[in-house]
Amino acid sequence: MFYSEYNPPPENMRAEVKKLLEKADKNKDGCYTRDELKEAFKNLGSKFPSCRTQFCLWNVDANHDGKVSGDDEINSLIDYIFDRLKNGHYKLKDQVA
């Protein structure tokens, strides 16, 4: 299903976003590197996952260490992805489980 500002995703979709991120975390360290984020954006159907990754890091990497780590940054990452889902930038694939 395609979401937009007129047809926003349900709030429980945040759990799906979190699952997608956990799946992209290859070494299971709870931090998301540039490559892991790029993989997550590919799985979201982004046409330009490298660009989306860079924009994401600019917005959520508060300590500028080149990765998303810590609860605050991860929550910001989930918010960032969820906001873009609401705006129709990409959609969550059905096979996230």
C-alpha cells in the first residue's frame, strides 16, 4: 500500500520500521552504519538509497560519528523514516517480518 499525507500509515507501523532496522543491523550491535542504513532504505524501496542515507545521517546523527547509535539517535531515525513514509517517499515492503 502507498502512503501519503492524505493516507498516512498507521502508528503501529513504527514497529515494522524498527523490525526493518533490526534486520539491516548486520552485526547486531544496535548501531546503524552507512552501509546498514543504505540496506534499510533499499528495503524500503528508495530509488536513491545512498542519497537517502546521507540525508538521514545529516538529520539524525547528533554526535556526527557517521553512524546512528544510542536511543535518542535511533528514535530520531525511526521518526525520520516514519515521517517519510507518511509523505509517500517510499513504502514499507510486506515481507519485513
